[in-house]
Amino acid sequence: MEKSRVLIIGVTGNLGHHLAKATLQFSHPAFALVRPSSFSDPHKAHKLHSLSNAGVTLLQGSLEDEESLMAAVKQVDVVICAVSSKQVLLQKLLVQVIKKSGCIKRFIPSEFGLDPDKTRISDMDYNFYKQKSEIRRFVEAHGIPYTYISCNFYMSYLLPQLVQPGLKVPPRDKVTIFGDGNTKGVFVKESDVAEFTIRTLDDPQTLNKVLYLRPPGNVCSMNELVELWESKIGKKLEKIFVSEQELLKKIKETPYPDNMEMIFIYSAFVKGDQTYFDIESSGGLDGTNLYPEQNFTTISEYLDTLL
Amino acid sequence: MEKSRVLIIGVTGNLGHHLAKATLQFSHPAFALVRPSSFSDPHKAHKLHSLSNAGVTLLQGSLEDEESLMAAVKQVDVVICAVSSKQVLLQKLLVQVIKKSGCIKRFIPSEFGLDPDKTRISDMDYNFYKQKSEIRRFVEAHGIPYTYISCNFYMSYLLPQLVQPGLKVPPRDKVTIFGDGNTKGVFVKESDVAEFTIRTLDDPQTLNKVLYLRPPGNVCSMNELVELWESKIGKKLEKIFVSEQELLKKIKETPYPDNMEMIFIYSAFVKGDQTYFDIESSGGLDGTNLYPEQNFTTISEYLDTLL
């Protein structure tokens, strides 16, 4: 069977870059839609140059330019979008183009986080998840074959600072724990998310499904996370417990967007939005054991890199 | 196999009354939780008297009284809630009681309309659907076995007036059509919804599933509906087309709650919220053909009763 040709939108971003590399790794013909302006940004131009050298075909265009979208979509079988949260609603034109093209066997919209239909913080997240839900409904309304990837947190987000807002490295004296510290969150490494995503593309099991990642070594509560870190540095930390009420108060007092980090912490580690529901019984598919050859870097292995 | 014992909350309401009757019809031991105040309302007292005579065990209590809820829940295997939209969030205590009791094999929360996770009018519906989604997340967070019934519109809602806001009977001269009139909606008779719901209770296929009803004879667009009515009265009607923009303007100009009828019309017959998505591919279960012996009164049959 021939490998699907894959178009990735957002390759200059964090996950998009990993997706492009994973596409090549699994021998799919790889295409990237790139805004002309990206070539004038030295950092982005460097990334693009290295992807192009590795074999990714770069196509100029943008989510706001229908002609360029159609030209790109017509060259492939699968489209993966990995644009930033600010660009989520711009995917509507892409969905319409995919529909019109009639040639796309799978579309993966830009999510790669919590399931936007399952989070319970819609009063406070400035429509962060609502827009992603809106795109799901738009995809479904157009009858486009999809896979939604709910991988929860990336490891490069919040984990390097042990879920401490404002810090950049893990604490070695005091640590703040939100709520009772027993609610479990999930961190998955971006490169693992990218590889996993590419594995799903030609897999009929994953057609029109929400795929969740909760590998056992990647799920832990704040209490467990602190204990793990303490065991690695050989020292006990002073724990400061911040109650749900206090955290909500701080979120309200902090202006947007500075409060988003605390809002995501609240969602995952107080409300439990990443783990409160049973995957199968809510109609989802557990991706964790779908591909036995897929490795997931554990939280413990990641913490070792911070020592 | 013994039939599950069923507790119904909301039996003095439209669907709740049908649910109680269907419970008896299928030989389930039937219980109803009734607020003490309902016995002083002559209309409700009459309904309760007739249900009691038919074999429903009436239990006094309310969604706001934990002790009465626990006493009622402990006597049954299944709980069906059919309270009004204003009381949706009051189901949280019930969910907690069900969790604590540990004895409930199936919970059907108060929905019986559009799928609240699939509607696309959250900016304008005054949280009508958001509260129902919130209860879903609450049920899932508590790990309670559920079935969600998405039956779309009841036949007694909007259909008696041929989807004409403000009218009480179908028009015989002029008719207003919203949007292009080609978007399809769904009407199912309350007694059929009730029978269908009772059939799902002991069925393992329906555990933790969203069940959708779209019987072919119950799905139609406004153009088709008008044509059907015209053929029955043997007369063509003058059509007045109201565009999406004009409808949205009217909705804005009309104060809440008088505008809700137009909002529901907008959702179903302009946006297509009842039919835009494929049931299977979005993880749902199509209930239409699940029980071959289940009859669904068609729209045409219903219109015949209005002649």
C-alpha cells in the first residue's frame, strides 16, 4: 500500500516541526504550507531550510488565501493543521477547501491538547477550547474524515518548572501545590505526539475518532510529581498548598493573557479535565496501546534531563 | 432476567408523564419522585392520582433534598430525570447521590432534545445547552453508567403551528420559511420517545452512549413540510422567505424568553444542528433501527391530526 502524501500547516511551530520530521521518518511524502513572510524571519527560515533539505516540499500560501490552499490540498491525501490557538478559527476556509477538493482521506485539525468538548472551564478560558469545538462541529458538518488528537499537555509546557507559575526551572526549596494535589494530569513529549499522530493517518481504526493519550508513565498528580522530583534531587521540599478558592482569586486578579498558565493548571490539576472521564465509555479511543512499537518518554525520564 | 426498577423524576411534566406510562407498559416496577407541593396543584394532583392508580409508586421528595433523593434512589436500579430546562443544574445533587448509593445501573439525565455537545448556537441560547453539557461532564466525572437520549424536537413543539412563531395552528394562506428552507429538522412524538427510552434501559448496547433518533418519516426541511401540508389541505400557500440575517435581527430585537422559539428554529432549520453530523462517525449510536418493534409516528401522520 502506498503511503499517504501529507500536508502540514504550521511547520515553523513547535509541534508542526516535529510533525514534519515524523512524516519523513515514516516515509510519507511530506508537504508544508508556508506563509511567504516566514522566509524573512531568520529563526523560521532556518527551520524551513532544514526541513526542505530533509525532503519536505515547501509550498507558499496561507490559511487566508483560498487559491494557495486548494493548490496545496490537491497534491496530498492527508492534511494536518498545527497552527497556534490564535489561528484556530482560520481553519474554516481550509475545511471548505478540503470539502471542495474531494481528495482528502483524513484531516487532523489543530488541537493536540485537552479534548475541547470535555474541558469544564468555559467560563474562564477566553474561548480557548470553544473555538476548537467550533472547528470540530464545522468539520463534522462538512462530512470530512477526521481524527482528533487529545494528547493533553506537551512536556515542554509547565513540566520544566514542575507546574510552578512564573518559574522557568524546577524549584529546589519550596513548591506550590494547587488544590489537594491528588488530581492527575498528563504530559506527553511533543516528538512522541508527532510520531503517534503520523501512525494514525492510514489506520482505519482511527477514522472519525477522538484519540486520547494517557500512557501510565505520563500521568501523575502534583503530589506524585513533587515526590518524584524530591527523590531525584535527594531532598524534601517545603509544600505550600494553594486552595481552589485562592487559585481562582489569583486567576481573577491577574490580567489576560498572564493568567492563562494558572487557568490551564486549574483545569488539569484541580478540575481534573484531562483524566476525569473514562475514554471508552465516552465514545473515544485510547491511543496509548494502539501501536505497541510507539514509545512514550515518561515524566520521570523527562525530569532526569532537568537535574 | 428481572426487569429493572425505574425511578422517574418529573412525572408531572410532558415527557415525564409519558415515561411513567411507558415504564408500566414494559412491566418495569415504576417509582416517581414528587415534590410535596405538586399534590396541591389540581392539574398535577390529577396526573399523579392517575399514575398512582396505574401502579406507579409515588415517593415524596425533591432534587434539593438529599435525604429524600437517597431514599428514592436506593429502591431502584435505573434513574430517569425529565425535569424542565430551568432545573437542569439541580441534577448535580442527584448525580452525587447516585454515586454514593452505588446501586444505579443506568442514569438518563434530563435532555430529550438536541445533543447539547453538537449544537452551534452557544452565543445566543442563554446557556440552554451549555447546562446540559455541564451535567454530562458531571455524570462522566462521577463514572456513572449513562445513556443520553437525543431525540431532537418533540412533535408537540413547533410542529402544530408548522414552525410558525406566534401561531397556534398551521397556516392556511401564508407561510414563513426561514433561510432557504432546505435544512432538515427532526420531530419525534413524545410517547414514542418515552417508549424508546424505556427500551434502552436494560440494553447493554446503549450503555454510555449518545442515542440519536432520526426516523426517515420524522426528518424534513421546511420546504418539504410546507409541501406536505399543502398536499393535505389541497391548496398552495404564499411563501414568505426570511433570510438568516433577518431572523438573527428579529431574535436580537425580541426580548428573552420570547425569542427562544426563533432561536430553536434558527438552530434546527437554518444551522441544521439536528442533522448536520453523521451519527456513527461522531461516536454516537443511531437509535432509529435499534428496536424493530418500535414505531415512530411520522410527521405526515401527525399533520393528519391537524386537518
